[in-house]
Amino acid sequence: MVDGVSGGGARTWDFFVSYTGADRRWAEWVAWQLEDAGYQVLIQAWDFAPRL
């Protein structure tokens, strides 16, 4: 796996960080720590874009 993509082309993650608006800063800190440790993290604030 490289950059969260498996051999079949599907994205994979080690962790999904879910949170409410009030906890966004904590969730981003947790995600940052996990990524710094080498894990692939999916977090709404970084990985989801609004649909137009």
C-alpha cells in the first residue's frame, strides 16, 4: 500500500476519525498524531470536499 491505495486501486485507511463540530480541533490533533506515526487516516476536515 502506498499513500492509502491498495494494490487493487481502492483507498484504504488505518483509522477513520469521526467528530462533532465542537471537537474538530481535538480530532485534527488526533489525526495529525496518527499520520505522524505513519498511519493512513481518513478525517472529514481534510478528506471530504463539498459536492457542487
